[in-house]
Amino acid sequence: MATWAETDPQVLLKYGRTVTSKSTEINFWNKFMNNDEGAVIMTDLRTETPTEEGGTVRVYFRDEIDGDGITGNQDFDDNLGTQQTLFQDVDYGIFGMGLKSKAKKLESKMATEAFRSKTHKDLPKWLGKRDDKIITAKLTAGATNIVACSAATGTWENNVTTSIVEGDRFSTAAIVEAKKRAKNGVDGAGDAHPIVEPFVVKTVDKMGIVDYIEYHLLVIGQNAAEQLGEDPLWIEAQKFAAERGQDNALFTGAFGIYKGVVVFERSNWSARKAGIMTSDIAEFKVVVDGVTVTYATGIDSYAGATGIKTEINLFLGATAGIKPFDEGFDYYEEDLEGGRKLKIGADRGTGFSKTKFIGKTAEQKASEYHNKDFGMIAIVNSVV
């Protein structure tokens, strides 16, 4: 029986890079990731190999230095500054998928290449979509700053969704409220909350002049997009939206821009694809070899009054999430049953957590950063 599995390390490395590239392109969040604190999702390249059981990666956050400093010939010890240091543990482990050829024999090199080619297309799709779902679900769950839409006043004056009733539509007022909270560092109850810093976009105009423009990101669902599209203020703003910066690749496919907030529309979440989640979804979990892996729970807690179905849109700034990963997917091929079948798989070390720093000391726990969303605000509207 012929042996069809590829064994050349260089070829396997090339295939792994292809899987990494394709799966990254498929993931909606790709364009908002890089290794800078100014990115919506900050990536963290790791060199250690995670165990099969997985673990965590600890990431530290340092607040701005507080204090008056010194003048003249004073000693630094006379007035040292203080600085809060908090941390977050980010899940990190093996993530992957494999496929096996059908029962019939791989009778020729041509048949093997056909299976390999198909797998190289389908495997990245699954990997990219699963990673997308994990990121979306974790960003959505357990928001500590919530804007509840109101048809009468634009937004409800609270930090929960239980006031939302049928007809409480998404509007420009919700965007304005979220941005106000982001800038002022407060939640719906008026309590201190981390300032949601904008992410920065580098632009180069036709004269070659480099500029840096600050934006917040807003990802909305189908219902919110339809409702926002009927808002006269939104319609008017899009007529006169400046082109400056919008030719950047970041804005490809954007729904529009409003007061420095770039808006993207996504399909709503379903069993087969990632998207904006709705309150009729309780959780996102998968069962792997009989073991349940739960990524996010409590999505149904965003329901409105008497269980009104809602849509949970994501207003995001810099370092809303943290994603550790290794250099790329490792790629494998293995002959099975003496060459009758071929198994192809790919895995990598990776993880994701919504940024929510934790303090250890009483002083750190009393800060506005402790156990609160660092770069995310949920905007919730009724779907009817």
C-alpha cells in the first residue's frame, strides 16, 4: 500500500504557515489585532509550549504615576511617586483541528492531493471561525459598563438592561452615551470605571504626510444596524463624513463613522458562525472528547424587561482584549491503516481573555480598574 503522508519538515512548515495565514484572514478580529497596547486586541507572542491541559499567562498593567514630584535640590525620597500594578491571567493552551480522509483508498497521488487541497481550504475556515467565536463570546460576557437603549430618551439611566422594552431602538444617542462614559471613566450608575482609551490609526495622505487619528470601534448586529440606519442624525452624518483616514485598510467594510467611532455591522450569532450575540443565547460551550469547555456564560442576563430579547453590541477601545499565541500553527500529516487513509491536522498555542485587571492589595482592589472591563462597553437594544 502506498504511503501518501508528507514528511519533509520544510514542506510541513510551509503548510503550517499557509494554515496560519488563511485562518487569520477569516477571523473578523484580525484587522484589530497587533502587539501594541493601542490595538483593540493586544497580541502577546509566547515562546513556551503550552501543555495539553492548558494554563494561564499572566499579564501586568501599570497605572499612571501619581504624585507631585520634586523641585530644585530636593531628594527623590522626599516625595516619591506611587503606581498601581494590577494583573490578569489569560487562558493559554493547545487549539487545533484535524480531518481524516474517507474510508475508500487514497489510490493515487492525485487523490491524495485533492484531499490535501480541500483540507487546506476547510481547516483554516474552521480554525478562524472557532477563534472568532471565542473572542466574540468572551468580549460579550459579563460587561461591567452597559448602555441600555431607550426609544424615549436615547438611553436608560442605569447600568443594567432590565429597563429595555419592545421598541427601545439603537440610535446615535447610544453611541454618544458610550463615548461619553469612555472618555469620562464612569459607568451607567455614575461610578468610576476605567477610561476606554481610543485605538490609534496611522494614515498617510497623498502628500506623504503621516498622521495619527484616534478612534473607538463599535461592532453592531443586524437589528442595531437597521435601527441606526433609520436615525436622521446618522443619515446626515454619513453624508458629510470626512474621507480622512477612511481609505485605510482598517475601514474596509465599515458601516460608517460617527463622532470618531468607526462602526462595523456583523451578522448575528448562530450555531455555524460567529457574530453579535443576542440574549436568547445562554452561553457558548463545546464538548471535546466528553469534556465540556465553557468559554462564556450569562449572555441571557442582558435580556430586557420580562425577558425581552436584546442584542449586545460591542463598543471597544485600546486593549479591550489580550491574545497570547505562539508563532503559528504546527501542521501534521499521518498515514492510517497502512496508507488507506490520511489524517491531516494543525494546532497552535493560543488563548484569549477580555481585559479585566485584578488587584491584590486593598488599595489596588479599591481602584477603578479592579475587576472591571478595561476597554469595552456593551450597548444593548431591543431586537423588536
